[in-house]
Amino acid sequence: MANAFEAKSDVLVATIAAKLKEKEVPQPAYVPFVKTGAGKERVPSSPDFWYFRCASVLRQVYVNGPIGISKLRTKYGTKKGHVTHRHHHIVGGGSIIKDAFDALEKLNFVKKTKEGRIMTSEGRSFVDKISNELNK
């Protein structure tokens, strides 16, 4: 039986995003208008950005859980360009990650604990089934 460690991450995230879109995970009203962090100049160009971010957050919880919003803000951050001095790392937006966690908690894929968010058995089996399909 395969798991998320054995599947290619980009294909796994794309497949999970498609499944989440089929489940009609509700996206916040601000998603078409908001940047993903202070280091970005524009909003995401993909219309399915929300589902890809939820899928990526779900995979990160699977691989690195328990994990919190601040750790994921660092992961989804970027370098901000400056004119007269060096580039510096800027953390990603926390509201998108928090709302992704909330959506995944409503599906009962993720559970909040004192140490951070962890996978539930339903979430783990959801990701494992998709990994099995990809490895066949």
C-alpha cells in the first residue's frame, strides 16, 4: 500500500486538488482578489488556486504534522526584491492557510491539537487512496 511519501508531490497535490474541487470545498469570497503574501505583486493567475493550496496544506500536514500556521507561512513565503539592498525572505499570508485549515477541518481531514494540526484517520486514508491510484 502506497502513501504520500512514495508518490510524486506535484502529481499528488494536483490530484488531491481535483478531488477537493469535486467535494466542493467552500472557498472564501476574497480568494479571487487577494495576494498570497506581502512578497508578491499580483494575485495568483490560476482559477483553481484555492484547491491547490488546500491540497498542498493537506500534504504538508501529512508529511510534517503536527504543524502550525507559522511554519507554513515560512514555507509558502518568498523573497521580496529590493532596489538598494539584498533580497529578504517574507512570510506568506496566514489568512489563506488558516482558512484552508478550517475547510479541511470541516471535511474531518485535519484536527487541531495543542502541538498543531494533525491528520485524522479519514484524511490519512483519503491521501493514501489517491497515492495508491497514482502508483498503479
